[in-house]
Amino acid sequence: MLTPLQKFRHRLAANVLWAFPLIYLGWAYLFWSPLFASELSVWSFPNILFFLVGGASPLLAAIVLAALSGGRAQLLDLWRRLVDVRRIGLWWWLTLLLFWLVFNLVMAAIAVVLGVTEHPLDIAWQLFTEPGALAFLLLLSFVFPAVEEVGLRGYYLDELQKRFSTRIAGLINGGVWAVWHTPFVWFPGYYANTTFNPSLYWWLPMIVCTTLLIVQVYNHTQRSILAVLIFHGMMNFTGELLGISAEMYPFVLSGYAVLAMILLLQWRRQGGDAP
């Protein structure tokens, strides 16, 4: 005979595919809604409080749902996968640290050859002499992704892959992530101190393609949250360090799309199952 708590956990486990995005998106949009009508920068007070509280939604959703469905054991599992460096082999450490640098340099070279732009990059060497700007960039690059990756990949991707193929799980995960990011383009001043100025028509597909790359990292590093956090953070940091020009970003999407298609075809040949 199941106890009421056990019944609740079974019911929650059966509906987690909807419960996570409901908390993830609902909490974020609830606290972000005042920002849409504000003319002040998102980094000004009190807007920054609304932004940060809403932005905690992926971590909040993961902790609440993990605690309710799996209890202390599942929370400890999330923590271990966030801090355990042994899950990541040497080859994957090199990939995490160098992939985005190599990818962006290759795309920049192709862009010059094809005449997309004559100045694809503007390397921001000055960042290393401006501690304040560097600290802000590191915050955006790594701290915020830590909040995202614990929930979106460490918890939600796991649940999706229990029910769907790698392909479908990755596409759903990326789609939900894209919806969460959509209002960022309307937050006043959010990208003021960066070179990134996204348009939804190329940014949302890029988020979905990026998710498929993250899924590949996650599944080949023993479900390491730390690995996808570093991969995500290096994507952000490298883009800003290299100073990718505005006209490059729509073009860069083609590179993302090619890599995403290769992964989708590879997973299809493997029967769609996670490694």
C-alpha cells in the first residue's frame, strides 16, 4: 500500500515533462514581466532584482522537482554531477576549453573567404586590463549558465531522455530553453556591455542547435553538469573575447546547423538512444 507521499511522487514523476517547463517558464515570466514596461536598464535597481529572481527559475524548478520526486538522494546526485571533475576525461576537457575558440575562428575564416564580412572579429584584449569588465563578463559567461545547466540539463534533460530518444529529448529541451530566452531581446540594457545583439530569427534556432551540442557533451561525460556548464560558459566567454561582429552571427548559425544535423543523423543511426 502506497503512502500519500509515495502516491504524490508517482504522480509527479508521470507529469514532470509538464511540471518542469511550467515552473521554469512561469516563475521567470512572472518576475520578468515588470521589465518589459521599464525604461531603466535591467542592471539598475530594482530591475536587477526582478531579473535575478526570475532568472533563478531553472535552478528552482530542478530543486523543487528533484526534492519532491527523488528526495535527498536525487538532490545529492545533482550536486555530485555538478562538482565531480572525474566524470570528464582528458579529451573532453580539451573539447570543453577549445571547441568554441576553434569553431569561431574557423567560421570567421570562412566568412572572410565568402565575402560575408572583411572584419569578422575584434579581439577584446583590453578585457585583461579592465578587472571590472572582465568580472562582469565572467559572471555572465559562467555564473548564469550554472543556474541554467543544473535545471535544464541536469534535471530536465535526464527526465526527457528517460521517455524519448536523444533527438526528441534534445529538441524539446532546446525549444523550452529558447522560449525562456526570448524576452532577453526586450530587456533594456541587458546586452549593453557586450558585443552580442541578438535577433530572434537567428538566435532561437541557434539556441536549439546549441542544445544538441550540449546534449552530446552531457551524454559523453557521464551526465556531468560541470561539463555542460563549462561548455556553455566557454561559448559565452569566447564569443565576447573574440568580439564576433554583428554581421557574423546570422552566418554562424549555418555552422551550428551543420553540426546539429550531423548529430541528429548520428543519433538516428544509433537508434536515437543516449550512449
